[in-house]
Amino acid sequence: MRLPRHLSGQRLVNLLKIFGYQVTRQTGSHIRLTTFKMGKHHMTIPQHNPLRIGTLSAILTDVAQHFQISKEEVIEQLFKDER
């Protein structure tokens, strides 16, 4: 499945709630998310519209590594309703 080219940072923040991520703080245009599933994990999402494809790819890779699943599984879970 291809990565969406039109995804905003705020939309990604909302989608990552599937994995238990919650907003813990925001500084300027960057949103800090934290999850406690499978251990504590933090990540920062830029609130850009749209996100650059490399930035999105790196974020999804980070999520996949934390949850010990493939990046394709993360993509499938996040974007299954956007086909």
C-alpha cells in the first residue's frame, strides 16, 4: 500500500491514537506524542500540511520498530479506511 501524499501532521496525530499515542505537549508547530503500550515511547510530529513523504516514512518506521511489527502492518492499520 502506498503512503498518502496529502496527510497533515494533525491527521497523523489523530490516526496514531490507534496505537495508544496521546499528545503530551506541543511546542510551536511540533506535537509530542507518548504511548505506554509495550513500554514507554515518545515521538515528535511536525504539524505541517502535508507532511513530507520522507518524514511520514520515518515516523511509521519508528512506530513499527517500537511495536515490533512491519512498517506495512502499521500502514495497513492506520490507513485501512482511506482506500
